[in-house]
Amino acid sequence: MSTSTVMTIEDLSVSYERKRVLSNIYLRIEGGHVYGILGPNGAGKSTLFKAILGLIEVSAGDIKVNKLPIEAQRKEVVYVPQKTDVDWNFPATVLDVVLMGRYPHKKVFSRLSSADRAKANAAMEELDITALAKRQIGELSGGQQQRVFLARALCQEADIFLLDEPFVGVDVTTEEKIVQVLKRLASEGKTLLVVHHDLSTVTTYFDQVILLNQRMIAYGPTEHTFTEENIAKTYSGQLPILHQMGVIDGK
């Protein structure tokens, strides 16, 4: 398993319309781990992903992937957006979407090969969606849709996976399947960054956590970092709810 640094973020700040969303973020991401990115709504979790991908302009800071700018490493980074960011009415089948994962490896106007299709079929088989190959993506359930986009990510054969709330609106079976795939990828040295909300599953799903609330609260191994003290600092405005849920001690 890889333990090398695959991404560095130094002094990152992002603002929208003069409102600071992320401030002075420093991160060193190591290969071979599943990172849970945790924080309340508005904490800047999705913004962090967009900054990494170069989709938004940053106010300050520097991001490197394998010591290079993202523009030089796009094939090595794959993004699974929130389902609400996807146009499910787009006239594409499941197979069409999964095959999109091969495009970063192709030259302009080059055709998909039999090897590309074999990779797509293997990804669909692992996610148990082979029977859905000819279905239009808008006809699928939430769990099936998420499996399709994870299969597309697998088809890209990237080293770094950014998944924005992959467990929202999926069934238990799909959630278990996604976790199984993520842990397999990590065992092969891949790096997974996952925006997540369910604090009750954090210790089961992630071996590393990043606690974020517009600024970096803490990050590191889950067993040492996912503490009541750090959770309270991260979710300071939601402490009564966390007490009711039993996530932190209400005493």
C-alpha cells in the first residue's frame, strides 16, 4: 500500500462574493487511505473539492497533485458529484455514462476501443449494474444512479477519487457496496476523499478524517482525530442535536 503524499494544500482560502468560505486550509493527503470530510452545512466541503479540481477561482493558496498543478494531473483525479448536480434527463444510457470514464485517456476524435468497453463492463459488473446497461439514467433509483457514477469513476482508473455525499439517498445495500469498493481501492494504494454527514458510521467507513468548518479544525487518523472535543468544535452550532443523537455526551 502506498504511503506517499499524493496531494498538498497550502494556505488555501476561497471567497464567494466577498464572503470567505474557506480560510487558511493546510492539508497533506497520503495515498492508500479513505478520508471522511466532515462538517456542517456551509462548512466549505464541496468548495474544497471544486478548488482541488480547479473549477473555481481561489483567493489564495496552492494545491498540488503529485507535486504538479491539477491541469497536469487530470487523468489521475476523478470526481463523483452530488446527485443534485447531475442532469438526469440527459439522453444517456448507463453504459454511455460509464464509458465516459475512458474519455480522459483518449485523444480528441479517437474512438473507444474494445479494451475501453471491457473496462466499462468490468466496472458495471463490480457495481452489480450490468443488467441496467441499456437503461436511461433518469429511469434509475437513487442507489442505482450512484452505482453508475461510481462505475464511471472506476472506469477512469484514476489514483485519487473525490466523492461528494455518495451515500445520500441510497439504499443500505448500495451503501455497503460503495464502502466495500472504497476500501478495496484504498488497499490497492488509491486515495479516497468522501464528503460525509452520518457521524454514526465514521469510525466504520474511514481510517482518516478531515474536520472542516470554513477553517481546518483537525485532520488525521480517525481513532485519534474523531473525538468529542473536535466534533464539538466542528459542529458548535448544532450541539443540542448532537447531544440528542448521542454523538457527544450531553453532560
